[in-house]
Amino acid sequence: MRLRHRVRLAVNLLNGSTLAGLGVAAAGRARLARCPGGLLVGTGYRLPVPPVPAFTLGNVILTRRAALGYDTPLLRHEARHSTQYAWCGGLVMLPLYFTAAGVSWLASGDAGAWNLFERGAGLADGGYNSARPLRPALENLRPALENLLRLAASAPGGPPAGGRAAPGPGPG
């Protein structure tokens, strides 16, 4: 396992986010399997929330799917969220994430398109629409928001080296 993955594993164990992920996996009766990079993938998750294809708590990735391949865009997206948990101090990421989702929804009517965390994890890999334009009243904020998105894409946990962040949403 790479050093950066070992550090992420240790930090997410210490900050309690992986323990929370194991608890949610147990509550949702997910079947856990080890995954490269120190991650655990829980398949067959049965709780109705959140209504997304997959989500992450610490180093635990949960999905309702029967399987989640190790070399898929969705797994890479969720692995980046795992790194974000480490950088945000664990479960502190949840209110930060929901705030970013709310700002994105207010800005565009979509919780992911302008969400700094989703941008940092790679919108396309997570199945998000990157072409959601800003609401017309907010169009004058486009340069500032695009700068924030560029920063999020270059932060730890963003797209891997050699990878590319999705371009800013909407017309240029």
C-alpha cells in the first residue's frame, strides 16, 4: 500500500470517520470487502438514505449495488472523498459537505455541479452533470466560483496526478 494511502487510513481511523462508516455499514447490512488503498467497500447497502449510487464515510465506501469494481470511475471518485475526510478532520466534513451542496443548489439548482467537494472528487467520475449553469442572477459571481473550483481540484483528494478536473459548468 502506498504511503499516502497508509496515512489516509491512519488519519481516518484516528478521526473516527472510518468507525462511523463501519457503523453505518452494519446498520445498512452491507457486505464489506477490502479494496486497494486501504479502503473497504460495502455492497448491498439497504437503508434508503442517502439516495445516491455510492457514498463514503472515512475509508468505507457504501453502495446498494451488488458489486463495485476496484478500477471504476465511481470507486476512484469515492476514494477521493475518503482523502477529503482525512483532510477535513473526519466527520467535520459532513457539515462542510452539506453546506457546499446547499451553496451549489442555491447557485445552480443542482447539489453537485458547483459543490467544491464533488468537484475535488471529479464530477464526471461521480456521475454528476458539470454543465449546470449558474442561476442568471448569480452569473456575475462566475469568475470567483470558478477560481474556488480550480482550488478544490488542485487540493489533496482532488483528481490524481495526470488527471484533469472537469471544466467549470455552463458556458465560458
